[in-house]
Amino acid sequence: MSLNIPPFDSHNQRWIANTHPADWVNPTPDGRYNLVVIGGGSAGLICAVAAAGMGAKVALIEKHLLGGDCLNVGCVPSKTLIRSAKVLGELKHAADFGIEVEVDPVANFPKIMERVRSVRADISAHDSAQRFTDLGVDVFLGAGAFSGPDTISVGDKTLQFKKAVIATGGRAAAIPIPGLKETGFLTNETVWQLTELPKRIAVIGAGAIGCELSQSFSRFGSDVALLDIAPRIMVRDDDDAAELVQAQLEKDGIALHLGAKTSLIEAVPDGKAIHFEIDGEAKTVIVDEILLAAGRAPNVENLNLEDVGVAYDRRGITIDDNLRTTNKNIFAAGDVAIPQKFTHTADFSARIVLQNALFMGRKKYSSLVIPWTTYTDPEVAQVGLTPAEAEKQNIAIDTFSADLADVDRAKADGEAVGFAKIHVEKGSDKIVGATIVASHAGELINEVTLAMTHGVGLGKIANTIHPYPTQAEVIAKAAGAYNRTRLTPRVASLFKRWLAWTR
């Protein structure tokens, strides 16, 4: 099948030639496979290539583009776009750093999007059909479906398996707003086809994707309206972190409509009208484009899951803590099954599946310590529990924090908005969660994630030398706040008496 995804320039041609080559000929199955993987996204690719590297006989089936959401419509294009937006944001504040920009910087949107397509095409070589074939994987392009208790059909081929993995991922969820479908909208999958900057754009959904793309489009010059039914942005994240990001979005000129109940979307002579209500007051926004960024749906259709006893619901495939489905020979990994829908969790869920499916392991998904980052400017990075989640789980915590405004490198960088908050079990230094807001919070959170993964307490972080000056000092300062709590009045009194005695 030949794919033609607009704009079909040299970059997209190169991208598609890697991830779904038009002249691809599926191999002839030869006996039973140790592992057959349905879905060539992050989880599926890791499963396939790692199993093949261990000597297993492996088949990989992908009906659309190898690389999944991350390469094709998620992490790679979005972070490339965000980088352009961040450069533009810095240029607009160049005078704060003593740099005179003689002409106001403007976004050349067609060039920005061409760079997005170019970077995606470059990276697509890592996920190419030929590369995985060279690594020992039998790659089948086409729609796969279970055809028997131990067989999967793709096209006119039937593959027999000992174990199978479903890694079909997810897609943008449809929202039943009257008129939305008829009026037309973009998703995170189709927004990358734009070649001209929308003058006015509404983003429905103020989660990570909605906030990231709202900020980018606003910095490029679009009039952006961000709508969400929730009373604040980023409802999964720490309250203080969301408050800081919300203030920045407003500073960037985004019109926030929170607590908005959308009732109707319709085409009007000068664009698309979104009718909604906030606190009983009727409002209307008219835009040129609508970007839907409100939730995900699992890809479970047309797999014949019922025929092989694999249970699923609207949230995805039913799995146990070992990522086994209700069929003992079939596992699931990645966004189609796990609740934390990130590329890095898809990767680690694939590793769990490999150990449990091929080597009778008992690795548990619940044992993972999972960080995540929202790539706004500033970024918000989290790992473990927030205070609200700790309260729900009846876990008493102590929180130690430090502000970037007190970190010398952050001041020097002009990036002093943000903080680090580290939560420990009350009365101990066992870390149960953390939130960092900073320009590169996604890089900083790794130190805390490592500590949590290996049981390193906050006291040991406090006793670890951090280079000066770095923004990571904000973590050291938060850890130092914990250390100071150990100097109780009684301990201070003992020190004082000792020092007096040794004079």
C-alpha cells in the first residue's frame, strides 16, 4: 500500500519510504514464531528487536507507519516544533540579556514545519522496516488480526505464535460535541500537515498536548483560545506547577476559557464558531482552525480479541501486573493497555513483557518508578506522588522545596521562575514523589527518579556534591532543607555543649 501524507515533499517521501515503503514485500512465514508483535510503535519495536537480539524467532506487524505515535505524530514532531517556539520566545526577550535585535523576530511557519518534517525523516531511519529486518525481525506491513488460538493473519499470510504481544497504541479520542465532526478539526495526528499558520486557532483540551501546542502557536503569532471543561489547566499535575504554567500561557497572550461547557460548533461565514458556557454565561469564540487535544482512545478494533479471549474496555486491553491479558499466551504493552501513556513507559512495559513472555519472569509493572514531563516553557516534570495523590492514598508526607529564584545559575540564565518540591514519607527521608518546574525540568527530574528507583533517600542527595553553578542546585537546596530538620533543638544543644567543652 502506497501512503501519501500531505505535504508530500521530499522529507515526507523519505519518512514514508522508511516507515511504510510502497514496494515492501512481506516475508513468507516459516514455522512457529516465539513471539509475534502486533503494532510497530515504541512498545512493539522494543519487544521485537530485543527478542530477536536474544535469539528468538520474531514477527512484527504494522498496518500504518512504523515508529508509532512518538516518531510520526507525537514526541518527535512536537518537540521539534516546541524548540522553534522557544527560540522565538528567547529572541523576543533578547534585550533583557543586553542583545539588541534590530527587527522584531517573526515566525516563518512554512519553514518551521519543513524543519519538523526534515527532523522526523532523519530520525525515521532508526525505525525503518529495513533496519528491523536486518536485525532479524520478520516485518509484515498490513492489518493483523487473531485468526485462531495461536495464529494471526496479515493479508494472505498466517503466522503461528507461541506468545503474542498486542502493542497497537492509541489515537486521539473523539468528543461528542455537536457540530465538531461536521465543522472539521485537527488532532495531534493531522496538525503536522499544516503549511500555513492559522490566524486564529482554538485548542480544546488543556492537558499536556493542549498546553504545549497552544503556547507554540501563540508564540508563532496565532490568536489562541484554550478551552477545557476543568477549572484549571493540567489537572493531573501539581497545583503550584499548573499555576505557574497558566500564568506563563496568559503572559504569552493565550485566551484561557476554563470550566467551559461546549454546546455547539458550527461553520460561520468568517470561520468556525465555538459556543460554550462558563458559570452560566454564554460565550462564543470564532476561529480558523480547531485542534482537539482532549484524551486518547485505545486501538482495539478489528483484532478479533473476543475470539481469543482477550478482554478490553474503553480504557484499553485488560492486563494484570505482569502485563498478561486474559489469554495466558497473549500480552499487551504500551498505550493500548497501560495507564501512563508515555513513550518511555511503553519502552519499559515492553521490557517487562519480554521477561515474562519469553523467560517465565514475574516482573511487575507496578514496580516501575515513572517520571513524566510537560514540555511547556517552563517545563513541568513529575515523578511519583503529588500531595493530592498522597492524601487520597492516606500517605502522610513531608515536603521540602526550593525556588529557582534562590538559585544563582537560574538567575544568570534569566530562568528564575520555577521550583523543586520533593515529598518524603513523614518522619523519614524516603522519597515518594517530586515536582520540578524549570526551563529544563525534564532533565532535572532524572536525579530524583534514580534515587526513588534505587531507594536512595533525600538525605543522601543532600550529601551529594552538585556542581556550582547549575540549575540542579535547586534539588540540592530542597534536599538541604530536609537535612536542616535533623538539627533538632536537642541535637543543637548537644553540639553546643560539645563545642564549649572542646574549646
